[in-house]
Amino acid sequence: MSKFSVGIGALIGAVLAFPLIIAMLDPVTRNTGKKWRQIGLASNFEVGKTQLVTFKNASPYKWSGKIAQSAAYIRRVENDEFVAFSVNCSHLGCPVRWEEKPELFMCPCHGGVYYKDGSRAAGPPPRGLYKYPVRISGEHLEIQTDAIPITDITA
């Protein structure tokens, strides 16, 4: 009877542990890949201005719905030069906001501040904002998305 009880307990434990093991292995086993996403016409961005755009995440789950949407800040530096920043702070991943007058990105969580070029200005962030590769394809502006490293766990 005790062997039967141990066997049933082991079976129940394995069934309960299976989803946890799958979730832990998912980031390693799933191929996220990099994808170019159209974010608008290049002519819609003014030189010297920073604006928020949204796009579909590079690696959404089939069940993700609205959380498959991500965002970036696009700054048109010159006529054919653009830079794209992640909206996530490099400290703990909180969403940063763009302040037009001082031309700074501000993180409300722990006081992180970034200059308009995305470099770290003040606060606890270990580095500047993550930058997306940007290209112009025809008339459209595109950014290359992938799984974004939000935090620096080695710092």
C-alpha cells in the first residue's frame, strides 16, 4: 500500500511540475527571431522630434492578444537618419515617458533619466536605453524587433 501511495504521489507531482518545467525552458527552446516591422511612413516624422509608435512584438504567444503590442520612441535626427529607442527603462523595465521641453526620457519608477540620444543622464539605470536597428524601405520606416533585454541582471 505504501508503494502505491508513493507512486500516486510521484505521478501527481510530475503532472503538477510539467507546466512549470515547460515555462522555464520556453525562453531557451523557442525561436523568437528578429523581424522588421513597419511603423509608418518616413515622411510622418519631423526632424528633431521624438514620437511614440506601436508595433507587434517579435515573439508573441498565440494567446497574447493585446499584450502582443509593444512600443518604441522614434526620433528623426536628420532627413534620412532615424533612431529608435525601447520604451523600457534599462534598470527594471518600467515604461519611460518623453518630456518635450527638457528633451529627456524620464522613468517614474526609480528616477532614471536619459538624454534625447538615449544615453543615461541620472539615476540607477546601468546603461542607456535599448536601441532598435532602423531602416527606410521604400517610403516606410521599419525597425528590427527581437526579444528585448529589459534589465541588466549582471550589474
